[in-house]
Amino acid sequence: MSIDCIERHFKHALQKQCREQGCSANLRQIPNRVVLKGEKLVREEESICDCLIFLFENGKYTIALVELKSKYVDVSKVVEQLTNGTRKAFDILSQCGIAEKNTRWYHFLYSKRLETSARKKLDDNKVSFKGRHFKIIPEKCGKPLREAIERLN
């Protein structure tokens, strides 16, 4: 199975960009990607991150979960949204027969500004799922996702 499976099975949630109310993750340097709108993958009352981005490069799958904030950042809410996005991304990979061992995971908070107290809370909180703990990486709205991922490798 491949990333095409994600496109086929989740057409209703496909989008070209990761953008929400004046904030975006710049995806121009990532041509071969599948971007899913989080809200279209869950029931209305469920909380989930804005974008689930899937890439396949160099024999590995990269999953970038992105929450976009143009105003106030509630870190506990961001952790909840990214955790639910992680759960959904694991389900999607499982549905498409993509082995977890072939994946790299990144969790991003893109915001217009991040107060020092919120940044400290971000450092103190992680997304935890299936015994794994993922750091939440803050980025400025509009910054290239490719550069952020390369910086972390």
C-alpha cells in the first residue's frame, strides 16, 4: 500500500494547503504530499488538529500534524488537538497497511505569536500516544514546513 491509499480513502478531507484564519504552514517545497483537513475526519464535537500531512520520501513516511493559531494559544487545547490528530493518523496508516516502523512523526504549532509563558508550557507538554512522546515544535505562521522538518533531522 502507499500514500495513494490515503488520497483514495479520504477524498472528502483532501485539501491543497494547510491554512486557517490568517495562519498557514508553507508547503511549497513539498510537492508530493497529501494534506487532510482534520475537522473533516471526525464528528463535529470532536477536537482535532487543523492538518494531517503525509509524505513519502527516501523509503520513509513522514507525518506532520499541524495546529494553526492566529490568536490566543491555549496549550492544553493544542496538546489535545494534536493528540487526537495523532490517533487519527495512526488509524489512517493502519487502514492503508503502512507499517508504523517506517514512519517519522512531527507535531507543529504554527502561530502568529507565542507568549513566553505559552512557549514554556509547550516545552513542558508533549503529545503522548501508544507509549511514545512527541515534542510540539512552535513555528511562525507562513514558515516553510520543509525547513522545519529538515532542521529537526
